[in-house]
Amino acid sequence: MEEDLIENLGDLDEGLPEPSDLLTTMSPWRRREEILPLFNEEESHRAAKEEPQSLLLSFFLLS
């Protein structure tokens, strides 16, 4: 654990990244933020399609 702390302090001594480096590092996260809602929308549509089937099955099982 102490070695990890020393490594982290060493990283801090190197200084902050240049602004251009920071932008290149963050760009994949921005892309991810734009893409993830699309997947969430697909999952909600898929769940909506699957849900009526389960309701029908429960209706027939209760009958």
C-alpha cells in the first residue's frame, strides 16, 4: 500500500498534463456519453417487447 502511495505521489510530481493531452484523453469519454444513451434506448425497446410476452405467460399459467 505504501508503494502505491509513493507511485501516486511520483505521478503528482510530474505535473499536470498539457491541455492538448487532456483533450485527447477526454475525447473517448465524450464519445461514450453520446453513444450510451443509444444503447439504453435499445435496451428499453427490447424490454418493452419482452414484457408483454411474460405477461401473457403468467396469464396462461394462472388460468
